[in-house]
Amino acid sequence: MDFRLEKDSIGERKIPETLYYGINTKRAQENFNLGSRSVNLKLIYEIALIKKAAAMVNQRLKQLTEEKAQAIITACEEVIEGKFDQEFIVSAFQGGAGTSTNMNVNEVVANRAIEILGGTKGDYDVVHPLNDVNLSQSTNDVYPTALRIAAIHMLRKLSYSLAELQAALQGKENEFSDVLKLGRTELMDALPMMLGQEFGAYAKGIERDRWRVYKGEERLRQINLGGTAIGTGFNASHEYIFMITDTIQELTGLGLARSDYPMDITQNNDVFVEVSGLLKACSTNLLKIANDLRLLSSGPKGGFGEIELPQMQAGSTIMPGKVNPVIPEMIGQVAMKVMANDYAITMAASAGQLELNSFMPLIAESLLESLELLNQGVTLFREKCIKGIKANVKKCHETLEKSAALAAALIHHIGYDQAAHIARKALREDKTIRDVLREESDFLDSRIDEILNPLEVTKPGIPGRRVK
């Protein structure tokens, strides 16, 4: 294998000639050799987009020749297309506030641009990773801006996925609107309700999540691009600072705005905590729904058995015929991971010191992972679980009839104490409320039917009340 020799202020490193990354990336690979995943490619693509925008602006300002700028722009476009994914090898968990990630992109873009211009990789007199590709920039304005752009795109996608999940739940609300069942509080028998009402409540929770996620992008639109190292704009011209924001707006199609105080954006990461908190709230609802579905579908003989989930795969290597609720279990684990990531983001954001937060790589990896997991998880949850749920109408009816839930309808007519007596007797003697009421009262059957009409106890009002 042929090598090229690259130098930096620390020393030298041999780099295989075939590789596009350089000495800075190699050092980072060695320093952060955690055996873990590398930087999220969505972040890489947005950094490359910023490099493209910077090259366009620097060309207009005569800071780069047209030939050199066009080579950098083409190289950035190829990175965004995924042609060099294998070149981005730095661990997601790196020191240096993302400098290694920025340098990884600078080196790959520079060496590809050198190739485009007919040079040999490593000949940085042709295109330099810092002097040309990183011109007028710093990791500290490029990295957080790239993260904000990536997060906005993913938030929009998640909002759409949640809207589809909401619609699927509302579909089940309508489908099960006439299925009577037993409601439960604290896992104990409560009042009768419609199965559709249960799914309607789920839909309302997801509706709030969809709206929160949709509005969440507003917090991410302010960027510090042009602020360079600490937000003062040092080493970037006034013209560049204003033009770079306009250019990145045009390239992304997003309503991004230059911060009126870039130093704030550079050092404070509370916005990412806020957005992560919205994802945690969404995960809370998803986990609650998933756990409810597991309970309601439990059995098929030894549990609630009031709904049937789509059967996705065999559930046991030793118990033939067993099928587990694997999709609710999957989305539950996604929710738990998002909650754990939220804690990591909170800790990392609060650990920043003075003019920069050194722990932005943890924030970036955790936030993007949460968004990816939720986007994929919500779609799978909808397609492989919610859409295929069926009601076990017979089981719902039997459970309701065997319970003492209908005793609550008697309170207005015979008082709480007598109603409690009837409920206890029904449970003790394994009878229905109707049977005991016939024994304990002088109500006619028709009157009992009026009072204990399950349809009446699933909506506001007093069952069986006669207007005088």
C-alpha cells in the first residue's frame, strides 16, 4: 500500500494514498478509539452544506478563485450525496467540541477538490482544508448550525409521522365506537366505556405531541454562522457574516435567521434541552400507549384479551404457539432510550463552561439518535401494530357483565351505601349487578334496563334519570 506523509503542528503521520481524510482525522480516530459508532451522517451532510455555502460566499467576495470554489462546491455536493460516507470515521463521542468532525469534513472535501483540479491528495497547496475549505469559519459556528439544520429536517419528518399515527388512532376510535368494555383505574374495575373512547384518548395525546414537535423547530432557527470561534465574528468579514446566512437559507429552504447575539448561540445549548424535552414528552405518551396495548391484548386466555394485536413473529423457542406483543415492546424501548438521551443532553448542556460547550458531540449524537429512533419507531408502530388492531367484542362484553362497575349507575337511585352492598354481593356470589338488583329491590326489569343501560354510563348525565 502506498502512503502519503502529512504534517501538522504536532508531528507527522502516514496516510494511505487511497484515503480522502488526513492527519487530523487520523489522530482523532486514534484518540477516540472507543469501538463505538462514528458521527451521525446527517450531521456530516449538513456540515458539508455549510462548507458549500461558505465557498459560494467566499467566491463572491473574491476570497477564493472561481476554479477553487467550484471544486470545493462539487466536492461538498458529492459528500452530501453519500459518496464518501466511509471516510467519516471519527467516533461520535469525541473531545474538542466537534473540532475533529469539522476537520474530517474539511480534509475529505479538500482532498476531493484537489482531485477535481487534477492534483494529488495531500497536496494542500492546491486546496487547503483550513485556509480554503474552512475559510471564514470555526467549528464553533459550523457545528451547532449544522446540528440545528439536521434537527429541523428531522423534526418536520417526525411531526408528519405523528400526524399519521394520530390519524390511525382516530380511525380505531371510530371503528370501535360501539364496542362496550370495562374501564379501569389503578388496574381495578371502574366504569363502563367504549373501546373507541380509549383510542380517542390516545389520539389526543399524540395530537399534542405532533403540535409540540411541529412548533419545536422555531427554537432552532436562530444560528450563529459567521460568529466564528466565540461569537464575536473574528476572522470573518461583515459582508461574509450577512451573506452566509442568506446563502444557507437559500440552500436549505428553511427560515433560518442570524442571531442578534451569536455569542449566546455559541455557548448556550438550552435550546437542544428544550427540543429533547419535547421528544421526551412524546416518548412518555408512546410508552403509556404501548403498555396499555400490552395489557389489553394480554392472554390470550390468562389476561385481559379485549383486543388482538397483529401477530408479527413467533414468541418463544420452547412454548409452541406463543406470540408476543413485540411492536409495543419495541416502541417502549425506543421511548426509554429517548428519555435516557434526554438526560444525557441535559447533563451535557449544563456542563458547558464560559464561551463554549465542549460536550456538544454528546448533545448532537443523542438528539439525532432520538429523532431517528422516534421517526422510524412511530412509523413501525402505526403500520405494524395500530392499523391491525382488532376488538374482541365478546370478551369486552363478558368482562363488563361480570364486573360490579354498573353499580355506580345505582347511586342516584338507591344511594352509595346500598349500591356498594349490591356490588359486594354480586362479587361475592359471582352474580351480575342486574341479578342482585332484582333480588334486593322492587325495580321492574324495564326500569333496571333503563338504569343499567351501558350506553348511558359512557357519557355525561345520570343513567335512568326521569325528568319531572
